[in-house]
Amino acid sequence: MGARPEQQLVLNFLRAVHDLWIQHPGTYVVQEETIDLVPALAQTCIKSLATDLRDDPHVTGQRSTLVSGCLLNAGQAVRGCGGEAESIALRDILNKVIHGTPTKVEVRSDEVALHFRNSTPVRGFKPRHGGEEPWTDAWFSASEILKILEDRLYKHRNRRATARETEIAHLIAILGFERFLQRAVA
């Protein structure tokens, strides 16, 4: 089983964007975008892929597929956030992408971390029915997620895929990569 054509294209696009981000270390404030096509396209691709894959057990695995990250509720660690347990289940992260609002991107050496804020108001700090903890903020390794999704979806790794990613990166450069960077945090 391979990635469907639309999944392949989204993976190519996200890989090109990821590889461009890696070239610009720093922390950048972001917000949901609907006016500027360039950042809106990246945000739409991330959310649509998360929606498409969240409930696919072949992709997310059981709760054993873990990604570096952290869930917070009003500044208090809920899950992940340090020590041995600095990880969150892939399915939970995809759910946070679907229901969250992007707030910042951190680029450190070869790692891109995405930060989201919960779009739904959270009351209290007690686990909800079903055991899921309420959260106000989350961050996770986009680099790890992209690698897992490429592997699980058997992303095509051929010259055409590489050429497509190069072409996407070239088009982004023409449009202006600084449109992805938005505002850097001092």
C-alpha cells in the first residue's frame, strides 16, 4: 500500500517546507492564515493530512507510536514535557492539530517543532470522560511526525518525488520564503 496521490503531494509539499524551515533556525510566531496563500497552504495541508490520518490505525498504530512533545494546561505539564515521558501518542498529536490553532514554529538545528493552542475553552484540570486530559497548549516534533508518516504511508522515494519537492521549494522561493517565517521572536 502506498500513499494516495493527494497524500503523496501533501507529503512532498510538507517535506519541501520542512527542509526550507531547517535553513532558518529560530522561533517564529504564527497564526491561522486565510489571507496569504503561502502560509495558508502549509496550514491547510497539515490539518487536512491530520484529519485524513488520525483514525487510520495502520498509520497511527496503537498508542505505542510516540512523538517528542508536550501537552500543557494553563502552564502545567499534562503529558510529555520532560524526563523519560517526553512523548505523546501520534494519534493524540494529530487530534491536537485538528482541534488546535497554530501559535509558533521553533527551528533548532535539524528539528522543527510546532506549537498549537486549544481552540476549545478548557475548564479545570481534571481528566475528561474517557481519560483524555484537558489541554491549553501543545508542542511536538514536526520532523518526527513527517518521518513517521512518510514511512507508514510508504511515501514514494524516487527521482520524480525528489524533483517534485525541489520544484515546490523553488516555487516557494519565488513566492517568498519570508512569508512562511512571519514574525521572529527575539
